[in-house]
Amino acid sequence: MTSEYEENVNSIIENLESRGYEWQRINSEKTSYKNGISIDFNSNEVSLNGTNLNSVGAVYCRKWGRFGLNKWQSAVAQYRDETAPTDFAISDTKHIYRYLKYALNDRFWLNRLDNFDDYINRLIQMAEAKRVGFKIPNSIVTQSYDELTNFYSENDGNIITKVTGQIPASLQSMCYTTKVEEDFLELASSDLPNCPTLFQSYVDKKYEIRSTVVGDKIFSAIIDSQSHDLDLVKFDWRYANADTAIYPVELPDKVNTKILNLMKSLKLDFGAIDLILTHDDEYYFLEVNPEGQWGWIEVETGLQITNEIVEKLVYEDQKRST
């Protein structure tokens, strides 16, 4: 289950095919017109493009919920002023595909939909990370201008803001981690009451670390954002558009243990965890993305993340059939 634009999934499919395994891909943008779902309640069979899903042993849920019609259908619907039928088709299709979660509930999922929905929230993630022993930046969520200015002063004017959960892809570049400057405070005096907002102390970094977790395997890489020429990259490496030095690193056992304990507490079998290593060699937790990208990490480091995902899916599929 994925998006049609996911190159990472193409790598998984190529790996599966090289091993002789069958697969079915659901692109949620095309669920309303191209996937050929069939549900027979007399025989309790669910099929997709003619393939009986009773034979499925493992499900990889890369992305979910961006349902839609194709562009031509959407354009025709708007031209004919048929947005209501279009919206109905998308809405009902979403519910029908949600049945797959029920029908395949006894299979292995990487990750389960319910767990993904519950634990994409960064506030829950921070609370759980703190519980398992990670340090987290000083953090508040507030709609109060006075609370914000007090927090700003307490942290010597060195704070950032960021979103607390999943956002539309079209808005992602607008929602990277941002340093709070004086002009931001001026805007916040009128705008902050309209939306509770997360603020954190800025933690000075030696490196950023991306740890991609597949089951009980951890693939970690240093992202050397602090050596980049662009100041924005020092606050969020994504501003560099991947133009940042990246290389593999083996984390201390105690840090890896915290990572696995966190994933267990969040009920996630896959996730991309962002950490900070300070100049005092302290590890701070930032967030875990259950949909985190990993292809670019493989290209730069040679870490075999795709292969481990396939190994996990194949293992769970074979375990069910024995």
C-alpha cells in the first residue's frame, strides 16, 4: 500500500521479483479506478486485480489515505460541475479499502494502520521517548503569547518551532523546523491564539543522525548538516535538498536499546528516527517518521535497508505458511 510516486517501493518490488515472490501494489491515488478490488462475502474472499488476497502473508504499508481519482476524471467532474459525485466516489472508496485492514488483520503489517494513525503525533513520540530514557529539548505547546515570550527569554532567545504531526505533501517545505526570531514574536502576538503551537529550545548539534529501524535491525547514518554553508540547513537538513554529507555510523548499545524500546512502546516495526548528537556527546530524540524515506540514505551510505525490509516481509510470509 503506497503512492504511485514512491521510488522506495520500486526497489522493494525489484528485490521481491529477484527472489521469485509475487506481490500486489495499491497506489492510493488510483484506488477509485485502477486497482480492481472485489469482495465476496459468500466465500469470504477479497481479491485485487484478480489475485486472491487470502494468499497474502505480509503487508507493507508505505503510505495510506491519499485517495483520489485520476486527473482526467477530476478535470471532467469539475468541468461538468460534478464535484459532489466525485467526492462521493473518493469517500466511499476510502471506506471500502479500509476493509482491507479488517480482512488482513491476522497478517503481518509493516506498519499496522492503527498504530501509524496513533503514533504519528510528535507529542506522543516525545513523551514516550522521554519515558524510555531519551533526552528531549525543552518543549512547550501553547496558544499564549505571554507563555511564548517567557519561554523565549528562559532559553536566551534560542528556540525553534515545528509541526506536531503529518501534514500534506504540498505544505511540507513550508513546515520545516524554523528558528523563532524577533519578527516571529511580533506576528505571534496576534496569530498564536488561533493555533496551539509547539516550541522547543534549540539544541546545538555536532551531528544529526537518521536511524532507520526495520524490526529489530537499526541502520544509522550521520547527517553532517552543521558543516553546510547554508545557515538554514543547521536548523533542518531538509533545506539542503539532500546536498549534505552523509555516512554510516554505529551507535552505542545503550542508544540502540532506547531506540528499540521506543519502537516497541509506539508499536511500530518500521520508522525513521531523527536524533541529535551534541558537542558533549549527548543524544537527543527529535521524532520518528513511520513513513520515513530511506532510498537516499542507501545511495549515500550503502546501508542495506531495502534488503532488510524484504527479508522481514519474506520471513513473516513464510512463518504464516508453516
